[in-house]
Amino acid sequence: MTRYLRHGGRRTLSRLICFPIALYCLIRLLLFFSFRSSSPATALSLFSFASSRCDGRYVFMHDLPPRFNADLLRDNCALSPWVGDACHFADNGGFGTDLGDGWYVTSQFALEFIFHDRMRRYECLTGDPARAAAFFVPFYAGVELLPHLWGTNTTVRDAVALDLVRWLRARPEWAAMGGRDHFMVAGRITWDFRRQSEEDGDWGSKLFWLPELQNMTTLLIESSPWQENDVAIPYPTYFHPSTAGELAAWQNRVRHQKRPWLFSFAGAPRPNNTDIARDVIIQQCRASPLCKLLDCAGDNAHECFSPRRITELFSSSVFCLQPLGDSYTRRSAFDAMVGGCIPVFFHPGSAYVQYVWHLPRDFRNYSVFIPMEELKPGNGAIERTLSRISPEQASAMREAVVGMMPSLVYGNKRTTGEEGEFKDAFDLAVEKVIERVEKRKRDTKQGIEQVASDESYNWKKALLNGGVGWEHYFNQK
């Protein structure tokens, strides 16, 4: 027996140990090549037996005909001179031209491309509709609409939208909940898809008024405070870190950055806009030795599209002024926060009733609110208000902004494992969509009316209904 253990038994024991190890390595190797050669859905389904990470998180992505996405991008490459170099919007997964170290020339309208690319690499993508917690529709609504926002025949303008909903209704995945478990992303503001009339001269399409879209959840860069089926998520910024370490390094940098300017503003006057707040803000910035103005009017317009110039400005300022843009919101607010700059808002529609999944409920912790009615030519209200905030208060607010940064950026997440992972704006949006769908399923089972359920689910309604005295800001729509 002793001899057996020393010789033949030892060899047998070695085989018993080595065989499982070799088998495990072979399986890992096969899975590796499956991920390399198969579609994300196929590869993930092969791996699903070994992990429970995706339980309740699976997303089914519709394989739309290319006329709803890829063909639109090809056909509408040079969209408009006032949009910029649209032909490179979709480069690098929607991030645009690579500047290195996680920085890109990213368009504010690139959300559709970014989301589609990230969803292709989503770890819980499934090809089995029965396992899906939610269904993603990769329609490039903003790209399709931009060439004919107004001034064209409305029948032509709405044709692709109507074609899309016909295609969705014919799918078996649609039938289960009538689209209430579906979501899509639009890279423009909600008003572009909510045309108020059938007049050819009216703005936008009627996509969001279609009954099918009323059931779906739509994620976009600006939502309507009065609608429950669209939800605002952050504008794309220029920063797309690949790993948690790259993100942490930038957070540490802006946390300790010297900030010689008390406040700053990047933008240009809006001569045709009846809102005079922006003109007053520019005037007060020019008049203050504590303010740095990046004037983007006329020949200087390119300055506001330079990632370097924008980031230098915001990372050297304590506060960054964020008045209304062409609509309620501005991409600049997110560029500012990525620079570690505390945003100053003048209208609650610019952030507080918009990004309810990505910004903290207590807006006082990370921002300053100066009511628009307090702005008068020459009264110095901005400098006076910001000068009253102590350095200690400003430091605490900046730390809050820095802490929010992971949920404000769309990461270029190619690394797996703990060192590479962080929950970014994409991850949070998908998580919240799935929560929303699950709640709808529970409410349906319990016989709870969907509209009432959604009203209580989205807390932005509370901000409009008494509590904070903001009703007069929204009484025109």
C-alpha cells in the first residue's frame, strides 16, 4: 500500500487533480473564443450558466432594419452647418475624435450612437426575449429628424416614425405589454418630437405623441416636466474614462485644482430670444473682475466647441453660470461639473426637474440657484450672491460635484473586473429603466392604473406642485 501511494497512487492522484484543471482551462478558452467570434448575445448566453450577475438585468435589443439606424447615419452624414462635423459623430462608439487619455471631441447630439454601442457590449444582453427585463429599440430618432425639423411636408416628416411603430407592433415581443417594457434613446430634446400641429411650418415631428411611444420609455437629453414617458439623462461630455482608475485620477485632479476665478460663463448672446437673462449674465460677468467670460459670439463660436478651452475654463472656476440654452437645458452644465465647477442655475427646468435619475434630489448640495427675476442690468446680483458663499461651503459643494461624476459621464468601458468597473450614466439609466418596467409589471398584476403609478414614481412632479414655489416658471406651457 505504501509503495502504491509512493508510485502508482501518486500518478493517479496527479491525474485526478490535473484533469479538472485542464478541463476548466479548456472551457475558459472556448468561452474566450466564443466572445471573440460570436455576437454579444450569443457569447453572454454561453457564459450565463456560470454567473448570476444578470438575473433580472437582461436586456433584449431589437435587430431593427438598417433604415432605422445605420442607413440614417450614412444618408445624413453632413446634416447641417450649425451642427458641426456630423460625419464624425459616430466615430469611436459615438465619442467622436479621440484626443487621448479618455478625452474626445464628442457632439452633444451623439447620445443615440453612444447608447447603441454600449448596449452592444452590455454584459447582460440576451437573445432570448423570455429572459429580458426590458427591450431596447436602437432607432436614431435625432439623426432621422434633423434634416427636416421644420419647413417640410409633415407627412414626409412623420413617415419614418410611423414606419417604426408599425414594425414594432408586428413583433411578438411587443404584444406582451404593448410596449410598456420597451425603451429607446433620442439624442435631442423632447420638444423636437412633440409637434403641436399639422402645419408644415411647425417645428419637429409627432413621434412622441404616437400611442405606441406613450407606452414606451424614452431617454433623451431634455425631457418634458409634464410627461411621464420621457426621462432626461445627462448630455454627453468630452470625457469618457475607460477604467475606475482613470476616472479617480481625474476626480483627484479637479478636486485640488487651483481656481483663480470665482465664476465664469461660456456662451454667446441670443439676440432673437425674448429671455434677457443671458444678456444680463454676460453683462454682469464682463463687469466683474472675479468672472472669466469665454465669448462664443460670431467668429469666436468655435471656442465653445473646443474640449481644451471649455475644460480649462471650467476647471479654473469655482462657479459656472448656466442660464437657459436654446431650450431649458445646456450641455455646458455637464461639462462644468466634469471640470469640478459648481453649476449656477437660474431656472429650475435647467436641471432640477430634468435629470431625476442622475442628480441628487437636494440641489442645494451641489449647485446654486439664483432666480431669474433677481437679475437686473447693472445690479451685480450674481457676484454678490456667490461672494457670500464661504470657501468652506464652496469646497463641500465641489466635493459633492466630484462625487457625482461617475453618474454624469459615459465611460469607454472596455475593461472588466473590479479595477475597471464603475457605474456610469449608461449603467444607471439602464438600471432605472429596468426598475421602471418591473414596477409597471407589478402594478399591472395588482390592478393599479398606470398613469397614477407613473406620476408617483417620478418625483419631478412634486417640484412643480407647490413645495418650492416654482410654478410660475412653468405656467407658459
